[in-house]
Amino acid sequence: MKRFFKLEENGTNVTTEVLAGLTTFFAMSYILFVAPNILGSTGMPTQAIFLATIISSVVSTLIMALFANVPYVQAPGLGLATFFAYTVVLQLGFSWQQALALVFLCGIINVVVTVTKIRRLIIKSIPEVLQHAIGGGIGIFVAYIGIKNAGFLKFITDKSGILSINGTAYNAATTHFKGGISAIVSNSSVTPALINFNQAAPLVALVGLILMIFMVVRNYRAAILIGIVLTTLIGIPFGVTHLEMASGNSLGASFVELKTTVGAAFGPKGMGSLFNEPGRILLGVMTIFAFSLTDIFDTIGTFIGTGKRTGIFSKEDEKEFFNGHGFKSKMDRSLFSDAIGSVISAIFGTSNVTTFVESASGISVGGRTGLTSLTAAAMFAVSSLLAPVIAIIPDAATAPALIVVGIMMMGAFRNIDWSNLEDAVPAFFASVFMAMCYSISYGIAAGFIFYMAVKLAKNKFKEVHPMMIVCTLLFVINFVVLALIE
């Protein structure tokens, strides 16, 4: 095992890697329960989604562990799952089987983009200042996820600010919603505010955050994982940690329902009918484009933000990536492992698999090799049997870990000259927009657009890499299409 994963070469050991894998798994285990809730709104069987989420996460993460030997964990992305359910199915009118077909085609495109080295050109085109901004921006993004999950914030709006409910335009006369309210979209009149800390869950999260920061500052080994466990225990007397063993997910029933989703993307209700209506062909193509663009840049941002700063992708590996051929570099193998994930997820019946930004939590513990992701994959596999046990770990326990990891990652900002507006403007938009838009790819898009604008203003447009110009135009087209189909 030590030789296979090259632990000594990467300055790590079995204990550190296992702890890192456990930390990453617990930080992202929420997807096991959130994905079925979101995708179930499309009519898909929820227990099948639960098992499909586990299977696709295990298979794609094993590829990342054994083929790429990097500490990244894959699972169906929350943002992509939301787009799948509320936009593609409920708003655009595709069946969930057709949506799975779109995810499969997105995966094929991502594999082609990776194999033909287009992704390599994209990464090479990103200027150094934006690479540092992406790294720090992911820190803000991860910390913001933690702050939100901890329940430290509340968002205030009135009825004039509500745009849609459950994917349908808001109508004040509508007072009843079939199946209840699952999603509300508001405009920019929504105002974030700090809660009054009179609720148990945020208070437990606050105590957990203080404990975790204390242990991290004191350089305690496995501080983040210990913090998750301690906060879970603290939550028991406050009713935040629920010990009752839920019986909602039966493994046997999940396998029975899985027959409904496995291969559904290729059936008559999926690929067989996807392009039957000429008037919807362009809509289908643009939806695939939106899926692919988000998936590609989410992963690129995560790799740049975490891999280069920590040495997971070394200078030698980076040189091999840009100048070599085939899959000799870890970056090449990592990008291919990520690309194949969406193909796997579509086959089993869930939304796009992507490299989770929560992998940063395991990396912060010291995870540097595929043993970290192998451990997380094993935990995903075991979770099919221990779902009720894993479910007792509350958001209040994992949220502080994300906040601490986010703080650590923001160190990338020190490499940016904030006194120079030529660097500061694109760096600001690339980093801050990640958290504000809740999307790594949208942050990168904002950084690209303003980088080009600044270079144009300074008469330095010739310095912009041609691939960056192409990517920026693709982002603009994507925004236009989303505006038209809204």
C-alpha cells in the first residue's frame, strides 16, 4: 500500500491518509440525503437515487484513487443536482429519463475535452493572478458553505422579492402547492443577516467552531475530525444530534427501485425520445452545454485552488502536464477520472458527478494521495448499510470544519498585489463571486470577463491567451441562453 500510493514520496503516512479520507467523507456525507430529496422532486424514486448516489460516488472516487492517486472525492454535485431537477426537468419540461440522457452526453463531451487536451489548454490559459484568486476564492466559498450550514445566517425578503416557487413564477393568489414548497427563488432584495443565536443548532455549531479552532491553532493531530465527533456528541443533549435510528432507507428496497433508474437514460423515455421534437433540439444542446461548462470549470477551479498550493500537483507534474503526452501526469489522470464520473452517474441514475470542493477538508488534514480518496470511497460503500448511523452527524458538526478549512485556503490571497488594480479587479470578481453566486464556475467566469476588460482598458489585450478568449465567450453565451430559457 505504501509503495502503490507512494506515501513516503508524498510526505504522508497511512494514518494521516485514513484520517483525511474520513474527514472528507463526513464533510460531504450530506449529499447522500440531500440528493434524493432534490432529485425526487422530478418523480424519480428516492431510494434508487440514494443507492445510485452511493454507487456512482464509490466507482468514480475509486478511479480517482487508483488511477490518479490524488486525494479528491467525487459525488453528485449539489448545484448540478439542483439544475437537473428544478431547471431541466421542472422548468424546461424534460423527463427525468431525458435529463439523465443529457447528463450522459455531458459526460461524453467532458471525456472528449479531456482526452483531446482542451482542458490542458484551458488551464494553461489562466493567468497566475487568477489562479491565486481561484485558490483564495474557493476558501471563501468553502467557509461560506460552512457558515450557511451552521445556521449563522438568516435571509430576509418580502413577497415582492419572490420570483418563483418550485420552479414556477410566483403568483400571490396561489396559496397551496402540491407536495409542499421545495424551492423558492428571490431577487436581490434578499438581505442576509446574523441570527440572534437563540436556536440550539447554531449554538452547538458555534461551540464546535471554537473547539475546532482551538485544536487547529494548537496543532492537535486530526483536529478537524475530532472536532466533528465532539460537536456531534455535544449536540445530543441539545436535541441537535438525533440518535433515533431511521428506517426510511431499506437497502433491499433501494435495490428494487434501482432497476427503475439504471439504464433509464438509454431507454425510449430517455435517449430514445430526447431529440424527437425538432423545436427542442437546440434547447437540449444548450442544456448539455450548460451542464458541461459548469462541471468542467468547477473541477478545474478545485484542482487549481487546492492542488497547486499543497503540492499535490508538483512543479514536475505541472511540467509533465503541459509538455507530456498521454496520461503521465497526475493532473491528466485526475481530469480524466473526473470526466468519466458523469458517464457513470447517468448510467446508474443520478445527476452529474463532480469533484467535491469539500475534498479540501481532507487535504487540510494532510491527505496527499489516493489512499485518502480510497478511504472515502470505502466509507461511501459502507454507508449503504450504515446510513442511519451516518445520518445522526448534524450539519452543526461538519459546518465548523468547512469554516476552518476555508480560512486555511484563503492564504492564497497573499500572492496577489491588491494595490495594483490591474490584478485586484479580476481577482476580486473571481474570488468573491464564487461564494456570492454559490458556484466555482461562475466565479471563474466573472474573473475571466473582468480580466479581459482590464486588459482591454490598459491596451494589453494581446496578453490574453486565445483559449481564455474562447472560454469567456462560451461563458457569455451560457449566460445569454440561461436568460432566454428562464
